[in-house]
Amino acid sequence: MKAFSRVLRPLTVGIRREDPGRIWERRAPLTPEAVQDLVTKQDVQVQVESCDRRIFTDDEYLEAGASIRKDLSAAHILLGIKEPTLSSLQLSPAPSPNSSTDVTRTYMMFSHTAKGQAYNLPLLSCFLGDKELPRLIDFELLTDAVNGKRTVGFGWYAGVAGVFEALSSMAHSHLEFGVASPFLFTPRPHTQPSLDHLREALHAIGARIAAEGTPKALGPFIVGLTGTGNVAEGCLSALSELPIVKVAVRDLPALVKDPETNLRKIYLVHALPSDYFTRIDGGKYARDHYYAHPSQYSSNFAQTIAPYLTLFLNGAGWAPGYPRIMTNEQLAASLTLAQEVGGARFTNIGDISCDPEGGLEFLTHATTLSAPFFKARPASLPQYLPSVTMMAVDILPSSIPLDASRGFSRALVPYLESLIASYGGDNSGDRIEALNRATIVNKGELAPKHQWLQERVDAWRASTTKPTTSSHGNLKAKRVVMFGSGMVAGPAVDKLAERSDVRLVIASNSHLEMEKLRGNHYNVQYREIDMGKHADVSRLVEESDVVISLLPAHFHPVVAEHCIQHKKHMITASYISDSMKALHFCALESDVLLLNEIGLDPGIDHCSAISLISRLQAQNKKIVSFISFCGGLPAPGVEDMGPLKYKFSWSPRGVLTAALNSAKFRLFGEEKNIFGANLLRSYFPQVPVMPSVPLEGYANRDSLPYAATYHLGPVPKLRTLVRGTLRYPGYSERLQFFKDIGLLELNGTIALNDWIDFIPLSQKLKQELHPEAKHIDLQYVEDDAGHLEALRWLLAGPTPPLPAKPMAPLDIFTVLLAYKLQYAPHEHDMVVLSHEFITKSVSEPLAPEEVHTSLLVAYGDDKYSAMARTVGLPVALAALEVLDGKVPVRGVVGPGDASIREPVLAGMESVGLGMEEISGASETVEKALQLDISDA
């Protein structure tokens, strides 16, 4: 028999494209010059995964001798900066360059797995198990054998970039303080092509300070720096462009008190651990003793250093078990001392080490290059003390990608050459030993010093369904695309991202919103998209398993048509529109589910109502009255709710247009038909669903079809059937007044030159469109109800930018209210959902009626509004059920089927958002509504 042998392939090095969701990650592990050397001197192939964002272009790599590929399935060694997406992993062996056998691949990256980081346990798990899985080498663990110092990294560049970002954010903060400093001219790192350009700009600022000085209002300009490693060295290098005078900690009090201190200098105190860590027993700091017994030390940084600093650059690392540089309680004490010193001291920090809730406890989260700083204000900080501006970008070297990549490449190449040689059988030398020390996983097993991670991986695997791998070695994932990134998306993203087998793509036209939503989720990506480009929308739908639409309602049918075309299921929280209903039979023919009305209202209201109704009917009880009210409101503790006693946690336009809808309902045997023009006049002054909180309400659209939806029987057989919206007392009358003067007019447009024109122009347009309507002359309005004061409030104080083009009054009013009635950071909203069921026994007709209530009261927190949680979570919970193949229904439907409603209700219960059910109430909402109607 003739023998065949496989043609040997040269060893191939692959340069990965970084995760598309990391929009600022432009660094590369190898420069084109390094690639050229590998190709010409090492006789290896280099393949580069195509990327238009990378600091070096595809053409530069082509010219250097590399080939550009869509994937790196042929690569033996795969290089990248950050961790890859799980779906892109090449896990199967590659053909050996030396024989007809296969060899395992090698991944080199900053994997962020060596410390057992929970968010990357799925990544680590992918490398564990089969002996043919790739080797994982972490750049962070490449060290010198003598002193253990890292040899490949970006720390120095983080320090350099951190100085520029911190100076820039500090200058912005000083503007708020009322002072413009020379550092306003500090360029942010990503705005300059190279480090040389940045240095030139900072040197020019330094020359200006040397000539003109810093602002007197700030006093002596003192920069504090901690850390002794590469980060601190980078900071010192950047600061050397300024007229620096180094001072000791002991010099600080005299420096700020001396009126003769030279303001043409920048004073730098490089604080070492011995300057601020002291032994609790009174002994002196000793490095070896500190690392052996960290619990015996505490920090006095807050008293001896912080109060004197204009800018603090933190370059010191931290680990659990070690004392913090400053706690939340110490921050308050430090700011109190800083207030006495003056000069806006210790209100600006660049935390380059970026350990959330670490060395600086009040650093709550890392920031991004898109939004580099935030105001830190722990709950324990007294109101009279200022917030602290925190710059804590966690990918600072990415902002100077050219210089950072060049430096990294120079350091990496010697190790890469040794790794290449090892594939040829040469496994000797110091660098091979260093590569072995930096190996976390090899042949499916953790390296000995990392064996402790196995327990964490096993626990993670036990907590979730283990993803399977395809024949190509790539991880299979369940793919979800979410169109929209607005107010309610956050909780949905978090819930979906909890599942390690889910890959979520957020599609929106807002980079900032998507980057914030992505956060630290390893399995979330995002794509900027124009919904008018149907080919792009279609492609995203085709690549998914389930589609979520959180877009404005008119987009849902568009997305649904793509879902039908590609046979993908879709979930949305909105009402079933006529356009959506028209797609029902097409969806059935394509075996597609188009699930609607799975938010709060509609959504949880349906699920909870149908669930309890079915249980009551199973007990042989007949529903004679069903009343349901829902509302999103400011929490009772919010002090300034404005003239409507309302603030916006969802679409302001949707709130206003809801007050224009017609309504139908049945109350004590009589059907009520209220036209939209009269809805606000026909409100219910008392809706007693919360005993301690007075509420009013108005009817919500047509309640009568819900007799069929909820299986309540024929409408004429029901005594009462009402669905309504809750508001605080006074809302309806106030909004009716605004409507009477034309502010809710949807027809016609007006153009504003000044906000003061809004009311008269709206009145004029209403007169023109509705000459028969009663005109309200504001000059003769008696203001017993406070309506005129409300108008003055609307136009007083800060107002938003004027609309750039003519708009309907209602749309202009939306802009104004969204600006004036937005929630402040410390304010929270409240959601109230209430059902009342009055039943009669079928078997005992003479038995007294029973009252059953079901109530949900939810409050927003510092992360999400109650509205976002109660709309976003049901969407995500339903999407996961559909994704797992547990929902058999098809076509255009709501959440009534048990396969949808019961898991969603259980999921809401598990996160503390379940409905509280009570039987036996004496006072009924039905009676209160009857009194209101009769008194009206």
C-alpha cells in the first residue's frame, strides 16, 4: 500500500484581533518591524487577524511579510493583549511544523485568571480538561529569576498616561471650583499621535507655570505620588516635564502655610510606605515585617499627607488582608482637614493602580476612556464636605497605543523567540524557564503553583451548565442580540451575562451607553448600528439565536420581520401593536415566537394576574371584580418632585402621550367609555392600594379585552373590570391644565428662539388648530391651584438647549420635562403594581364575597431604577427561557402561557421582586373607585 504523509507546515504565529467590545483597545503585541524579523530571520509565518482599529494597519503588517486572515485557525502561537472572546478560542491542536502529528497551541495574553478572578473562570475553564487543549501563558507572570520583577508589561506607560488623564480631569474639577489653571491645556493621551507630542505639550504647560505661576486660589500646587514600581516610574517620567521641586512629607504643613511659597513651581511628594504605614503597637515600619504581618499596620495617610495634596496619584498596589491607604471614614476626616488648609485640596485623585474598593476604599469602580472620571461620595461622607473627582481608567496604556506597543513588543520578542524554538525541540535557557514560570495551564492541567484555582473552576462548573465544544474546538454559545441601550437595558444585560453559556451583543447608536452596559462582562459585546441600514440589522439577527428589542415601539415590527426571515425568536416589552399583530400568521409559518408585553405594565401585571386567577378558579371561585393599577413614581422620600409630583424613569414622551389615550372599563355593572380629550378630567382621586401613601389614578386604555386575556368570562357577567395608572394626588389636574394651554398638542409645530416663547406659542397654535376650544388667558387665572406657579417653575432656573428645529409642543414639553424632572443621583424611584380580585364561590352562591390582593412595591437603588429592574429583568428572564427551548408557543403572543409566566414570576421572586398576595381585605379599591365616580 502506498503511504501518504502530510505536507509539513511552517510554525505560525497569530496576532489576534482584540475583543470588538473593547473599543479603546488599540494596542498590539508585536510591531510590524518585529513581524518582519520573525518572518525573515526565524523562518516562521505570521498571520494577523484583520482589524481596522489596531494602531498598526493591516497594510503595515502585509508589507512586513505577514498574511491577513479572518481567523487564526492555522496558528500555533496566538498572541493578544487582553483575553479573547470565548467563541473565538482555537482549542483543538494544530498540525505540527516538525512531524505528521498534531501539537497543542499556545496562547499568550493578560488572561486575568491567575488570581481566581470570578469573571474569567469561564475562560480558564476552557483550557482545563483534555491534554490536547492549548497552553496558557500570562504576560503578567513573566518575571526576572533573580528579583521576581515583571519583565513584560505596560506599567510604565500606565503611569505616564495616568498623569495626563489625572491632570486633565483635575483641571475640569478646578473649573467647577471656579478656577482655570494652566492644566486646562493638558491633552488627553489618546488625542496625540505619540508620547513625544504629549511630552512637548506638558513641557509647554510647565514653561508657562515657571513664567506665570499657578492660580493663587489654589495655593502651592502639590502632587502626591505613591508606589515604587513601573507605574510610579512612569508618573515620575511624565512629571519631569514640569518645574518640579521634590519635598518630603514633613515639609507639607509649612509649605502650604508659608505665604512666600513660590507658585512658579510644582511640588512633588513621593510618599513611600514607611511615610504612612505605622505599626499599631507603635513600632517603626519595616518592609519584611509589613509583608509578613500586614494586619499589624495601619495608615495615617489621611492625616499626614492627603489634606495638603492638590492632586494625588496612586500607583501603589493593594491586596486583601493588607491595610488600605485610606478608608471611607478616613476620607471624611481628611477632607475636613483639607477644608481648613484651603485650595480645593484632596478633591482630585488619579488612581492609576485602579483597585475598586481596594487601597482607596471609596473608589467604587473603574472608569473608561470614554468617561474617565466620576465623583466619589461615600454614604458616610457628610453633606458639607465636597465630593472627590476620581480618575480610574483601567486601560490607561491603551491611550498611548503606539509607544506602549513598541515598548511591549521589544520586551516580548526574546521570550517569543524562545517559545518558537521550543516547538522545534529546544527547551533550554533562562527564557524557557521564565515561560514555564508564567504558564498557568499546560496540557489541560493547572501548573503546580496554580493548582488552587481548580477548586474555583470546579465550583463555577457546578453552578452552570458546562458549555460544549464543537469539532473545530470552538466554544458553542447561545447568542442573543439586544437592540437598544436605553433606560431599562442595564438589568437585562446583567441578568443575561450571568449565564456563562450566553453571548450577548448589544446593538445601538450610543457608544457611551453600550460601553457602560458592557461593564466588566466578559461575554457581552456591542455593535454600533443604524436601524435604517436593513442589511446590517438583518446580519445581526441572522447571527443570533434570540433577539430582544428594547427600541422605540415603532421599530419592533421591523426587527420582527427580520426575525421571521431568519427564523429567530424575538422578545419585547411593548404592547402588541396592530403592525405586530399582522405578522402573527407569518411567524407561525416560520415556527417563530414573537413574544410581546413582557415588561412591567404590560408584563408582570399579566403574569401575576393570570397566575393568581388560575389558582383562584382552581379553588372553584369566580372572579366578579378585577382591578389592576400600576405606576412608576418618585419614592416618597424624594423632596423636590416638581409641579407634577413626578419624575422620569422611562420615556417622557410615553408618559405624556399615555394621558391622551381613550379608555374603556366596567365599574359596578356599567361600562365607561372615556375619550382621550377627557381622560385626565375623569381620573380617580383616591386609589387606596398603599395605606400609608395617598395615590390617584386614571384608566389605562381599553380594559375590556382583558376579560378574555385573563379568562374571566364574558364582560357583561363581570361587575368591575378596570386597569389603571397610579400617580400622586394633583398630577391629573396639573397635567390637564398644561393640556388646556396647548402644551400637549401633537399636531402642528412651533419654533422657539427662547424658552420664554414656549407657552405663548403653544397657546397660539392650539387656538389655530382648535378655535372652538376654550382659551385660557393666563393674566386672569386665579392661582389657587398653583398652576401659574407651576409654569414659573418650568421656565425658571437652568433649562435645556433649545430644539434645533420646529417641533410639536408635546415634543418640546418632553425635552423640557426630561431635563427639569430627571432624577438626581441620590434620588430613587418607586414602582407600585396592585391587583384586587373579588370572588364568589361557585359551589356556595350565598357565601360572602372574598377579597384577594396582590401587591408589588419596588424601589430603585444606586445602580438601577425600580422601573429599569421591573421592565428589564422580565425581558431577560423570558429570553433565557426561550433560549433554552422551554417555550413551545409560536406566533405573536403575550406572556399568558404558563411556560413563560411561571418562570418569569419565579425569577422575579428570586431577586426580591415577587408579588405579595393577601386574602381578606375589608376595604376595597372597587368601593373607593365607585365613590370617586359618583362624586365626580
